[in-house]
Amino acid sequence: MLTSPVNFTITWEKLPDKYVLDNEPVENIAQPVLALALTDSLESANKLLVNALIATNYGICATVDGKIVVKAPDWAYVPSISVSREEVKRSYTPRTQGDIPTIVMEFLSDTDGSEYSIKPTYPPGKWFFYEQILQVPNYVIFDPDTGALEVYRLNDSGRYQLQQSDANNRYRIDEIGLFLGVWEGTKENRTGNWLRWWNEQGELLLWGLELAVRERQRAERLAAQLRAAGIEPEV
């Protein structure tokens, strides 16, 4: 148990089995593919820790003043869980089942701007929940239509502070050791703005399909070089 900076009593209890989770459809057709793309490149680059948990539109829970609060960010990264994956199939409770998320993301849609809600009364707003209850170090708000990206980080006062991008318009996420930025292109029949990862060397972390294409092109170039030297490559 801990007391938040606004004097709420917070406990970390597993969601009861009979608790009914919201089962509403996603608000924007782009949200699922945007979330999957973020995970795809982390997996392809072997950047996911063994016990890490990726949450996409999936309940993250806390009990505030005796009342259960569940928020489902569009994408979240938990460095390590301390229970089996079967135990977090329905929802995830930080501290009880593992780490506080390192980062949560919300993708803007045609709603009332709930991503910015600092409402402290029950049920608390998303911003308030991530900042004051969970105390997630990094909060990202992304508008897929315009490509606008806002990255907030908890400062020493326990408040989210808007971060400035680097010269490449990217933001370093210290806990992951990668940079986050906006990339324009096409994936899964969607052409537009995507959130993507870059490493410390400024190299884009490729999606699995991109890696496959690159390896095929590399093999084709090697085969062409061998044939030019009079050697027929093995099939």
C-alpha cells in the first residue's frame, strides 16, 4: 500500500474473477495496427526482455480508496512480470503481478480528449491515473492523422512534463534504451503516420517483413555477384 501525492489510498489487488471488463470496440481502425507495429519491431530486434509484457487495449488495474480502477491504454510496456502469463490473461495489476509500466501510449481518435483528463474523482481520468496513481515514467499521446507526437515524462515533482525532441525529431525513452519517433509509410494496407523505434546508432528498428525483404535482397545481390564471377550459387 502507498499514499499518492494527492492523498489517495492505493492498493494493488488482482482483479476479481467475476469483475466485468468493458468490451467496447476500438475507437479508431488504425489503433490495433499501430500497436502491433510497435511490438513487431521490438520482437524482430530482440529488444523484448524475457519477462516483459506488452499490453494493447488491455486492462491495467489499481484500487483507489477501495474502488477498482481499470484503464486500457492503446499500448503499454511492462519490463517484467512476476507471475505466469496465464495469470495476467484478463488484466494486469502492477506491484502485485510485476513492474509498473515503463511507458503507456494513447492514440487520439474522435473523442472528447479523454487522454488529457486530470479528473481526480472516481473514475479518475486517464492522465490522472497514469501520472498520479500508476506513476508511469513516460506517457505518449499520438495523433495518427496529423502525425503530432507528444511525449511526457514524470519530473522530480511527480508531474508530467512535455519533452523536447532531438535534432531528428525523436525522443529517447531511457528505460528501454531506444528512441521513439514518427515515420511515414505503408504497412498492412495502411499508408500514413506510424510510431517507430530507433536505436542509439540512429538505425531504424525494422519490422519483421522489412527484415525478410532486406535478407532476400541481400541474397539476390550475393547470387548476382557469384554469377558474375562464374560461380552458380546453390539454391
